[in-house]
Amino acid sequence: MKKNKSKLGGVGVVGAFCLIVLVSFGIWWKQYWSIYRVNYSWSWQYGYQQAVNYVKEYYGKYDKVIFTKRYGEPHEFILFHWPWQPSYYQNDPNKDWDYHTHWYWVDGFDKFLFWNNWEIKEKLKVKSDAEKVLLVTSPGNYVEGGRVVKEINFLHGETAFEIVSYEK
């Protein structure tokens, strides 16, 4: 008995499979670049690079620079995007950190302070009026007396950070 073989010998099936894979990849790639990275830029801590660049430009004008911890560990973004000299950070006498709950928590170094989002308003109330403070915080999370000098948005347009200046 003779078997009937496809004239294409399976090439058509493999070709169709490859075509489906390529089309699926193309659709995924388009969605990734046009939808995912825009709508979910917050999950990749988008905005820190822009915030650090702004702070770096005006760093010498302020006595303290305060960052919210709302979106992650801000000291990592300063160290990376500045870039900060590792030996300066490691030997900084102003470095304030501790180890608890299986994590190294950095609350400050140099003239940077890192506060939890819910602490910012209360702690800012007790800051000295003589100090010039630059605050990098989530939208609307600051006390009176400050002036918003820069707004940084996520890629979909929602505000990520407000940079607020306190100076007399």
C-alpha cells in the first residue's frame, strides 16, 4: 500500500507556524512599545532619572534635598544617575542606614534625606525656616511655603514627581 505524501512535505505547516509566530511577535512588539511602556512606566520607576538630573543641576543652591520613598529606594537612583563616586558614598559620615526586616534601609547620605511618603508633611513642618530645602515628592505631598519648580510626568501624562523649593 502506498502512502499519500504532501507535495510540500510539511513545509507548508512549518511555514504557517513561522508566519503565526512572526505575526504574534510583531503584535507583541507594537503593544510593548506603544502601550505597555507608556501605561506602566510607573512600575519601572520612570522619572527618577529626570528628578536626579534636576537635583544635580541645582544641588549647590540647597542645604538639604529630600526624596520620597514612595516609588522605591531613591538613593539607588541618585547613586546610579548622578553618578556618585562609590567610595564617597561608602565612607560618607552622614550616611544614615540600618538593617531590619531583612533589608538595608538608607535614610540619608551627604545632604540627601529619604522619607516615607506619609512622613513628609509632618517632618517638613518642623524643618528650620533658615534651611534651603529641595523636596522631590509625589503630587500634592508638601506643606505650604514651598514653590513647585518642576513637575515630572510618567509617560502616560500623570504626574510622577513634584519638585518643591523651600527657601526664604
